[in-house]
Amino acid sequence: MKRTILTDIEGTTSSIAFVKDVLFPYARRALPAFVRRHGDEPQVRKWLDAAALDIGGVSSDECIVEVLQQWIDQDRKHTALKALQGMIWRAGYEAADFHAHVYPDAAQALRQWHAAGHPLYVYSSGSVPAQRLFFAHTEAGDLTPLFSGYFDTEVGGKREAQSYRNILTAIGREPGEVLFLSDVVEELDAAREAGLDTVLLDRPQDYPQPRTGEAAHGHRRVTSFAEIQPAA
């Protein structure tokens, strides 16, 4: 079997600016009205209650929304927030309010790797539904047929080695058979601890100061997907 590719999204396949400047503000603005309209629906209530539990059992939806907006501002990787954001982004994508940014080199490489028989998976802090929406509505078209599966923080935090072991179990691969791509050195450290091969994406658009030498923690560094050879 060809080597499996596990990729991050933000800063790896796609620009950090799109997430920070488009997706996050959109969700922040839409959150109050979304909760007013859908707060009693079971799939929404589940995540509002999960957020409330983490902030001391606050019962007021208005208070929960304020805290969720603070978490957006802090870029907090909370599973409840990510799930609710995903629901809000669905409406935005379906209304064509925006399209997801994907670097052209990433879209081209992903298509080539898929055609060559490399299984492709995504591991992102965004919820799995949000990941599917993202890749279904990119500037390069619908990329979801390229991927065999998606993982979010329900398998564990991205800076924890056990999370990558959980993914290996789920996809039935040995550590050395999987290549993990990310722009976050600490995530790559955790993946390497679990035995995965790693590549650091150090895109000038996202990281004007190159991360070379000790800053790369020994991970192979590239600035584009075009430099990655999955079989190597």
C-alpha cells in the first residue's frame, strides 16, 4: 500500500489569514442570532450545554454566547466551539458568502497523490463537519472525494502523541507508513513521538520569518507541497 498522508489545514493546505480574517469573524457575528434561532435543537443544545459545563454551568444562552465569542477571539480549541462554528459556517458556504482558500500547490499535490494511490486524511482542530464543508467549497472546487477520512480533537489534542496513535488505530496503519504535514512544530513533535514521519510547512505567506535550524526541531522543512515526495 502507498504511504498515507495525514494533513493539517490552517497554515498547511490553506492560509492562516482565511481562517483568522474570514471564518472566525463570520462565526462571531452570526453566533447570537444562530443560538436564538436554533438553541433548542438537540444537536445545538448538546454543544451549548457542553460549553456551559466548562464555564461553571451557566444557564443563560446570552452568557454562553458571550463566552463563546471570547473563545473565538482567543482562538481556543474547544470541541463545543468548533462544532458550533461548523454549523454556522455551513450556512455561509451554502449561501456562497465565501469559498475556502486552498494553496494552489496543495490542491495540485493532493489530486496527484490521490491519483497515485496515496490514502489522504485530515487532522484539524476544526470539527469534522467543518472540515468536510471546508474542502467541499474551496476555490479549487470540491476536494472531498480525495480524502478517505477526517479527524478532529475528539481523538485528542493535536500536541499529544496519543492522539496520533489513536488515528493510526482508526486507519489501520503502522506509524512509519504515515506522513504528517503541519505548520505547527509542536504538533509535528507529538506525531514524531508516536512514530509518524513529519514535514514542516513553513509558508512565507504565513510565516515571514523562516523557521530553520533549531526552530524546525529536526523536522524536514518545505515551503510548498510541490517539494514533498510522499514515497521518500
